[in-house]
Amino acid sequence: MKLKPFLLAASASVLATAAHAEFTGGVIKIGVLNDQSGVYADLSGQGSVWAAKKAVEDYCKENQCPAKIEVIFADHQNKPDIGSNIARQWYDVDGVDVIVDVPTSSVALAVNNITKEKNKVHLNSTGGTSDLTGKACTPNTIHWTYDTWALANGTGTALVKTGGDTWFFLTADYAFGHALERDTAAAVEKNGGKVLGKVRHPFPGQDFSSFLLQAQSSGAKVIGLANAGGDTINSVKQAAEFGIVQGGQNLAALLMFITDVHALGLQTAQGLVFTEAWYWDMNDQTRAFAEEFAAANNGAKPSMTQAGVYSAVIHYLKAVHELGSDADGAKVVEKMKSMPTEDRVFGKGHIRADGRKIHDMYLFEVKKPEESKGPWDYYKLRAVIPADQAFRPIEEGECPLVKKG
């Protein structure tokens, strides 16, 4: 009996040259596994499916397609058991060669293990856990866009360097929140800053009033929101009601997407500071990509993770084309690591031995309403975090693929 999520799967074939025997089933099959209907649908969902299809289209315009290529998708509902069942079905029955996107860290880690077991490829753009390139790293996974270490370290370090040297943490009382608080506090203190206090809130939370009043009264220059999703949205909304940003304090969201800012609106989100890997209005190429995305996605601009799906699929296709095969996932990933990355959306970068895709990260501040020139014009750049400083040092990750000095 098939699970309900499979009913949501769909495919888009791209005509190509005759299939070669080296490609399993004569087809390169890409599976976009993500949230199609829940809290992460806007930042991944159908936008990521479009990004994967667009990557195939663009690659085949510039190069001879190595084989027939298909893109399929399914909804994992942010549940590890459902995500695992879909991944096994795709690998064992449906001939999927590579799974991309995969928000929700618990699902990402489950797919990571299954991908290694089946010797396929996992290109993760939306799951946050830095364990994918740490203790849980495998020869079959590449972590493409961002991770929790980069967000915590990037925001903490950059804000201290730009004057935000005193912090108070509003933290969701569960493992993810604790990790964000711990990693950001370490970055703040390493760079000469000071943590004035912290408060833990229930997960999930509704009323943040008392916690925000404690943060406000602390006098800290930065209030770090070590939470995610609805907790972050509600924290920001209630902080606006208290006039915290207008009073001179900065809010630092440690996991925030442009779709969250859009949902909040600039009147509420103004002054919010956070780290992202990409923004649509960075240069002519990113703007052109965003316009194409908007035309196909009801006027929305792409999130960093949807852009990451595009970039990852482009590089995957370069590697399998070069190899002339998609049969051995570990060999495909090894090839991807050996080649510098370059595409019109993310520009140039590279992939480390631990599977971490390396590129600049950026500290952004949300504009005031009067500073915005139009829809989705939301960010102003506060600082560039150079690629060699943006991600956890490889020797600190405990990835078993990394040879000890």
C-alpha cells in the first residue's frame, strides 16, 4: 500500500539525447523531497521543484544533456518516518538517483543515512543541522546552502564586530534552541562580546510578553531569538508591539527566511538582523533568476534554499555529465567535490571533503517601510562573512571522512 504523500508526486521530463547505458534506467532522475503543505512550503515546496526543473532546463540549453532527465517531487510532511519511506520507495522502486532540498533536520538526517545505504546522492539545501557535515557526514551527501553553525557563528560574530557586543537570548526550550543559543553565545564571547542573560520559553510558544520584557529591561544591544518557525514569527510580532527595535535594541533572528519577512511585513520586521546565504537582489544575474522565479510562482521571490536547489542541481548535472554515469552515488559526490562550483545564482565556490559547500554568507538588516522600493525589496547588507570564515572549520566537525593531520 502506497503512502498518501506519493499521490502528491509529479514528474516533468526534459527531452535530451539518447540515453546512455551508464545511466541507471536510461534516465537521470531527480527527486525533490520537501514540505509541500506545511510551515516550510513557502520557503521550499513548489518553489524548490521549479528551481530543480529550471536547473535542468538551463543546463541543457548550454550543454548537451547527458541523458533523459526527470524531476519528481513528494511531501514528507516534516516527519522522519514519512520522509524515510519516500526515500526508500524512490531509491528501491522508482529509480531516483539524487534527492534534493529536504527541510527539517530530523528528516534530513534520516535521508542522509538511507542515501549512504543505497549509494545514491543527497543534496541538502534546506535542512539546518551542521551534523550533516559533522559526526553524521557520509560520502554521499553535500550540504549546500547554510547550516546552524554558519547562522549562529555568522550572526554572532558579525554583530559583535559591528557594535552589537551585549546579548540577551530568548531561547526555545528544546535541543535545537539550546544549540543555537550555545553556538551563538560562544561566537559572541570569542569576539569580545558579553551575554547579559537568557530566558527559555516553552516549545511551541504563544505568549512571549514576559520573556521579551526581561530581554528589554536587560539593556542588551542585541536580543538573540534562538528559536524557529512560528515561535520566531510570534516573537518578532510581539517585540514590535513593545517597540523594542524602535527603542534602540536589535533583534537577531538565528533562523529566518525572506518568506518569513514577507509574511510579517516590513512594519513589523523592520530592523531585524540575521544571516543568510543568498538574496535575490544582489546582482544582475540573481535579479534575472528572481524575475523568472516570480513569473512562475505568483510573484514571489526565491528563498536562499530554493536558489540553493538550483545551484546544487546544476553542479550535480555537470558531475554526472563528466563521469558519464550516475550509477555510483559516492563517485558522483567525489566528482562534485573535485570540481569548483559555479552558476549564475550562487557564483563561484567549492565543496570540502566533509561535504560542506563553501561560499560567502551575508548579514542582512530588514529595511524600514520607507526604505523599500517595492515588493520583496526587504534587505540591506550589514556585512559580508567571507567564505573561509562562514562555516565551521573542517577540523572541528568530527567528520569521519576528514583525515586527521
